[in-house]
Amino acid sequence: MLRWALLIFTSVEVLALDGDGSTKANVARFPQAELIDGCFYKNARYFSPFSQRTNATTIYECQKKCVSTSEIKCLYFGFWPSTGVCYLAPADAAFTAYLSEGAYTGPAVCPEIPTVCTEIPTAAYPAASPEMSKMAWPMHMTPPKLSCWPKDFIGKRYKSCPTMTVVEDTATGWPGKCLGLREVLVPYGETCQSWCEKQIACSVWQEVEQKNPKQTLCYQTFWSPGYNCYARILDNGTEDLSFKPVRAQRIMHGEVRVLKKLSFVHIDGLKNVFDENYFAKHDDGVQACRTICYSDLGCQWWTYSRARGCYVEDISYQALPVPLTTASFQVFAREAKEVLDGEYIQHQCKELGYAAISSTQEIPSYTPPTSATTTTITTTEVTEAEPTTHAAATTQGLFVRPSAPSPSAASELNKPGHAQSSEGVTHVTASVMGVGALVVKGIDLNLVPSSIRSDLSQRYAALIATNTGLSRADVLDVNNKDGQVTLEPWQTGAPIVRRLQTTEPGFKAVFKLSDKGEESFAAAQQALTSERFYMEVQAETSQMLKHTLAGGQTPKVEAVLRKAQPSDSQPANAPPQGTSHANAELWLFILGFILVALIIAVLIWLFMGASVKKVSFTKKAETKQGQFRKLGDEEEPEYGQVSKAKKKDAAQSPTRRQIEEAEMRAVQLASRLSEEVDEDDVPPRSSQGLVSGSIITPQPIMTPQPQADLGIGNYATPMPAQYSSGQYQTPSLTPGYPAMRILR
């Protein structure tokens, strides 16, 4: 029972890993794009920014339009049965399976033999990028691995090929000491050899005798060619000389078609299966290396280096990308100059014919819708919209048709997370992890028709969902409607895209992403700011706006994504929520504080203005020259408020220096007058102050006379009185004793 249980497990494992489309490196992936009738491909499309969009009901009608159109030189077409969209692509279109689920594509004229089994690439393959590598093929597509091998499209696995060739055998001298095999439990009635021939993943089998207990074990490869088959070199570098299989063979399934000859090139990712020391002649080493790659269906590339030995593609070790680029295909590497020979090959099974490589499934036709409904949900009723006169379709066939809410959906509106306004419109609160904006520069949104805007909104949502790994329901607009974004004219300095500035006309697509965790936000932020996403948006925008007034140019694209805030969960059309009591109390406290501060400031200003010190010019004032006193004792006005009359008087007031000069001139005048007095004419004084015999003349009293106009203002200076008959009486130079003075 244990033996049969292991047998069943092994058989199921082989079948599952053989064709389930897994992305593991040790399994040949089943092609995503399925070939139908040797001409059409399912889940694929030919993409070009210059494609022409039209409508068709069947794929054959779309193909006929490609042949008959005169607007472009149509070589490829694409058809979406779900929407009836038909795209006609020119010669620059490239084959891709990206964003093509449910689409069908093909050439304008179907070939007799599938092109994947007949085409040869140009010398430009591999190129610097995957797109350029595709353009190096006549059909602008790189044939996937085992694209020309018989397939079971129902079970999604590869079929076995009746053609089988033994290329190496221990019976003819082959050592057969391969490593990299695993033990296999052979089913009842089968041998190790027959079981390997029926498994396309097996290329080498060995029978090894076990001593304790004595039995013969079966070892086989699984999507691997094995390695060190000529000298069993272990991982530690030593050779196992004691190992010798009972029997071993290398088997090749089907045939091989050489696509490209190689030399002087180094390919990253190939596995070394034997070194350069075993074969004395390089030609023998080249032939052995070629045989190893031919026998393994997972191998498409092999090279032989005179310094390093044989290198082959081993998908159990590392699968090379398809299409290959110069990032792995290096002609200027140091190891490239030692490579003598190599090939790029394709495995085929001609015995089953080319019909076995394609499916015969029926391609569905397009059924136009009868009516459409609006997407506005209200609590009162749902209004029916008029049937559209044109086919409801979007770019690349991605379309979500709006429908009226079911009774169960209407009941969901009353659950938590749904807010209802006074107008009866229901606003859904969403759990948002990020809010972003996609800015498209160079296109005026006002020139885009409203019908195209709706399609463009849904298309942007599809691109965002695909690149972020989310579903379309996780992409929301500002009103929390899923499957679309909000298109708005560009506004410089908008809060969400403050760092994205432009003076060109443009618009922005604002969106929200449903909360899927911190890791999902980081991955989404990286995907939406990548050059790949920008190029896709540019191409889709150019295509959809091609026949509008805003078309005719390739726009510039930028994107930004930020983490969501609590307010972002509310839709933009929701009524503003009431302010909480805590916020109201805070604002009242702030306003009261500001009012008290203003009152205190006014009181301080009034107090300081009333206590200004008055300045009187009747008092002594300190100056640099000293002190002076101004005549007049009338009250002066406050400082800074002197009248015009006072200002004029102040301007005419003398300075101290002028006063001193005037006094000095008066003293000098008095001195000169005293020198002119004739001392001989003055009689001697008596004891009483009089001289005998002299004529006594009464001494006139000094009286103030009118001020001399010295130009020094209101300050008075004593002047001698006028005299008559040539006499002048001056005050005595001796204080207290006046004397008679006779003037000549």
C-alpha cells in the first residue's frame, strides 16, 4: 500500500507541476496567451499608441476591417467580445499579454503554419529592452518557451511526444554518472526507461544497485539536464570514482529547430554542467554540450567555453526571461571571448502536427446591451436612464457596467459605514489606506467630451488596480465610488499634488485606495511612480483622446500617493460634520484670550499717553555749551506741540555765544572810552570826595535807555546815556564811587 501511495503521489506531482502555469523556476510555465486555430491568441493584444478604435460583433468582422481599412496600414487587430471593441494596429505594434484578459488578437492575414513555429529573429535579438527584443521578430512577439509543443488546453499541461531519441547510453560508452537526479518509484508494469520516455520532464534516467537491502533504484531528472555526467565531481570538488550506474541513458523528446547561432557571448543565468578538462578536443565538448541542451525541453540556450566548459539553461536552477535582453546577453563581458560555440533553439514535435499546438475553442461574439441604468443610489427611488445609442465600450475592453442596486444592497445602506444626508442621498464611508493623484500635462480637460471622460475615468481605475495588484473595487473616486477616479482640471498648488507643478494645460485624476495594509501601500506607491506605469498612462490617454479636440499629442504624466488621513474616509459630497463641544470650547477660550489681550493693550496705551512729561523752556536746560536762561515766564506748551509763534521766537533767540560776544564788545567800548579821559582835567578828591575850587556839576543818574539794536534779540545790554556839549558821564570804574569825567 505504501508503494502505491507513493506512486500516486509522484504521478499527481508530475502532472500538476507539468502544466499548471506555476511561476516556480523548476517548472516550465504554461503559456498565458493561448493560440487558437493557429492564428488568434487569447488573453493577448497588439499595442500601439497609433491604433484605431472601432466596433465589431465578431473577431472575423474585426479582422476584415483590419484588411479593408485605408486610414492606417493595419497589420494586427484586437477584439474584445465583452464590449465589441475592435482595435486596428499598425506596423509598430508589439505583442503583449499585459492588461489583455478576455481579449483576442491576431494578424490581418492568418498564416498556413503558425508563425511561432517558423519565424527566425533578426540579428538585433536580443535587444536592450523587452519591447525592442519583440520588434526583432517578424510578428513582433517572442515565442514563449515550448510555444511550438503539443498542449492540452483543457488540463493546462504539455503533452508527450511520440518521437523519442536516445542520444547517450552507457551501453555505447557513455559514463552516465549524472548528478541532479532524484529517486522515482516506477509504476507497476513500467521500467525506469519506459517511465522516463513517457514523461516530457525527464531527459536522463539511471538505474543504481543498492546493496542493503539489495535492490535496483530508479533515478530521473525533472525539468533538468543533470550535470557532471562524465566525471562525478561532488560539491566539495572531489570525484566519486566508485559510482557506476547499472544502466543510464539520455533521451531527447521530439525535434529541435535552431533559431540563432552564438559565439563570443556570455549569458548570465546558465548552469555549468561539465568543465573544460574532460574532452581533449573542443569539438567533442561542443557536441556533448549541444546534446545535453537538446535533450531537456526546458533548455533553449547553450554555450561552450574553452576556459570554463559547457553552460546550458536549466530551469530547475534558473529560468531565463522571455524575451531575453542585453542585460543577460553580454557580448562585451570578459568571459565572452572564450566562448567558441552556442545556440538558441526551439523544441518541436512534428509527428503530432501543428494542430496540436493550438486550441479549437470557439471565440465568443459581442451581444449589445439593451439598456443601462444610472449609478446614483438614493433612498427614495432608482431612476432608469435612456438606452445609449452607441456601444458602451472602453479602451482595451476593460469595462464595468453600472447596474441598479438590488434589495439586499439597499438594505446594506442602513448598516454602519453608510451616512445619509438630509437630501436622501447615501454617502458611503470607506476604509482608505492612501489618496493619490495622477497628473496628465499637456491636455485640456475642457476639450474632452463627457462620454470620453467617463471611459477615461474607468480606464485609469483599471490601470491603477492592475499595477498595484488590487481589484477595481479597491480603487475609489473622491465620492467613494469604486471602479473609477475623479477627473478635475489642473489647479496649481492643489493640496494633494503640491509638489507637482506645471504651467501647461492639464488635468488630474484623484483616487483613493482601499486599506490593504502597510505593505500594500508601499508596493502601490512604488508601482504608481514607476516609469512603466507612466508609459502605460501616456499610451492609453493618447489612444482614447486621439479623435477628440484634445488629442494629437503625447501627454506628460506624473503621479503621487500619500497615506490617508481620517477625513479621507468620508466622500467629498458628504455634508460637513458638526463641530464637537470640545472644539467649540477651545475656540471660545482662544477668542476670549485674544479679547482680554486687546483690552489690556488699549489701557496701557492710554496710561502711557497721559503720563508724558511736560517740558518748560523757563527752566534751565542742559546743553553741550553750558546753561542759559530764557527771558519771559509765560507757560510753554508740551513737548512736541509748540505753536508757530513760539517756533518763530525760538528761531530768533540768541545763543550763549552771541550773548558773550555782545558783552565783550560792550566792555571793549567802555575801555576805549575810559582811555580817552584826560586824567589832568580831573581835580583831586577831598576827603569828602570833592576838590576845592572845582565846579561841581550834578552827576546825572544812569537811566535805562532804549536797547541798542545789536541783532541779539530781547536781551538788554547797558549803554551810556547821551551827552550834550561834549560831556559824557560814565559810571565809575570803582564800585560805589561815581566820579566826574570830562570828555575832550
